[in-house]
Amino acid sequence: MDQLQGYAVEVASLGSKVRGDVRRCCCVVSGGVYDNLFFFPAIQLIKDRYPGVQIDIITSARGKQTYEMNKNVRWATVYDLDDNFPDLEYTDMLGLLKNRYYDMVLSTKLAGLGHAAFLFMTTARDGVSYVYPNVNAAGAGLLLSETFTPDSMNLSEGGYNMYHQMIEWLGRPVKDMPQHLASPLKVSISRKLKEAVEAKYKDAGAEKGKYVVFLQQFLLAQTM
């Protein structure tokens, strides 16, 4: 197969490592709608820092629906992150991630040795994750490129800034790249989703420029 002049496939990943480029990034986001929605600023930061990067998401079934409002995500895949037993679904997901050749894998799930091994076996160049703030994190740092230790076992206690450690690391100044700050939370509604909502409005008899009044009767019972 002919290749571009001066381009060698076998050293392409080495050049990417030297330059610090990220072409494909996978984000493993634990939790539901709340946790995934507050991860949007981190996704935008990755997009701003590495123009042209392809970002994929691995999350729960509840969390996946939030990415209908994020134009920066290429694929969102459902996977039960709390299932650490190496069953058929586990090995299938591991094979899927390996075949996508990610440069970096980020995880918001608190990692012990088991989850760190899962991230390590994706063969991504950089494995980055939160770890348990106790002895359960033992050994995880040996398999990861960067780790973050939260203040508690529940990241959601931090509210909007629940991922501040990871965001600060992603935006850090490196070599010729200046520091990047996270943008405010933004959502985008796709045309396909808008059309689906408008169809439901039309079926309900609602039209643009008009309003619908819903009347509900309440039965008040008075006891003597």
C-alpha cells in the first residue's frame, strides 16, 4: 500500500507522543445525567486544546441521553461501569476500545487495581483516572499515566466543579501549548432532535405563536 512521502506508519504514534498530540480520546464517565452533564466543560476543553480530536464517550444508559445535546462527541456507547466481573460484555468492550486506537483515555470512575487494569488494557497511550481516596487505590497508579485523588468517595458533592482536578490537568501549559481554561457549560440541540420535539408539539395541537392552557380540577374534601 502506498503511503505519503516521508510518512511511516510504524512511527506515527511515536511522533504523536513527542508532540503531545491527541487525535482520538475516549472519556469513561461514571454516573447518570447530572454527572455527564457537568462533564461537558471538560469535553469542550479537550476540543479547544486539540483541534480535530475525535471524542468518544463510554457511560451508563441514563448518561448517554445527555450527549444528544453535545456536538463535540462522535460516539456515545452504553456500558455498565459498575460491573467489574470479566464476562463477555467486559471483553467485548475491551476489544472495541482497543480497535479504536485511542491516544488518551479519561475516566471519572474511582479506580482501584481492577478498573486501572481495564484502562491499561485498552492500549491507549495515556490512561488518566480518578482513584479511590483510600487503600482501595493501591496499585492503580502503576497502570495509569496520571491519577487524581478526590476529597471524598462521591465526586458529585463538588457540584458544578466536581471534575476540577481533571480539568486543571487537561488545561495545564505543556511545551509550546499555553494554559487553557474551561469554557462555561454549553449545550447544543441537533436539528434531528428539534424536529422530533416539533412533531410532538404538532401532534398535541400546539403551534408557534400560540399557547395551550391546561385546566385541572381538584376535588376538595372537607372533613367535619
